Amino acid sequence: MNEVRETLSKLVRLEEEEWLVLASCLHEESLPKKSPLLKEGEICTFIAFVSTGAFRYYFLKDGIEKVTSFFFSKDFVSDYSSFLSEKPSMHYIESISTSVVYKLYKKDLMLLYDKYKNIEKLGRLIAENLFLSVDKRLNAFLYLSPEERYKELMNRNPNLSQQVPQYMIASYLGVEPETISRIRKRNS
């Protein structure tokens, strides 16, 4: 729970009372490898903080998995569109490794927003961070080559190749797994 407080304090300085109330609403959940945090068709009712482990965010198209994002320790993970709209998710969120998250459910968050200005500000900043990560991903596909996207991903998480199977990285980059081998060869 300390890593949650440390990460949040980088966004907003919460008073002790605010932290204690917020912490009382955080629900710890441990997930073994390949466990769903969210399934397609479910409504996302939470924002989760990844304490340990890694997750992939993906959808199925014609039975093929399309990875659109990865989440690692100290990231927030959610299907934020489903969270806001209260409509069924079109995505899956699945643990890539044994993981621990702290979930904050929407019903609790709305109550906290009404009562604590700093928590409302924190929610806005988390939402902005989620938007910026989606925007960065979109811009990467528009302006960067697969090799540049690979380098950016590796800069974000240097241990990625030990945590994430090559076929998932390839799906995320929009290339075939063999292309990842060639990119790695050129960058070693």
C-alpha cells in the first residue's frame, strides 16, 4: 500500500484524513498469471493501481488477439471508456504475470469526489494521464516506425522481453513475431 501512496503523492498531496479515507476504499486483489481483471462484455467499474506484475489490454478480431496496451508496476489500469460510459467493455485486461492490484470502485470514487477536493483533483490527474497514454499510443502508430515504437516500449520498460512474450509485443507493435526478431538483432 505504501507504493500506492507514494505514487499518488507525486500527483497530489493528500492530507492524512484524505489518504486514510481513500486507502479504506482500496481493495487489494492478487491475480495469478493469465487471470482476467476485466473481460469483454463486462462493465468496467474500477480504476486499479498495479502494485506488482504486468497486464495486457487487448481485444479479439476474427479470433486473433490484438494487444493495444501494457500496464506495469506503478501504472493505473482500467477500461476508462467503459468506466465513464458504464457500457460493456470491448476489451480484456489480463495479467501477464502473478500480479497485485489495488482497485478503487467507481461508486466509492464518486463519493470521495463529492467530499474531498484533493481526491477530485487526483481523479482528474489520473484521467489526464490515461488520456495522454492513449494519445501517445495513437501518435506512435501515426508517426513512428515499428522499430521506433519498439525502442519507445523498451525505454518504458527495459525488462519487457523478460516479462512479455514476443508474440504479444509483436501484436502491440502491429507486426509479425519474426519482425521483432529482426528489430532485436539490429538493436543488439
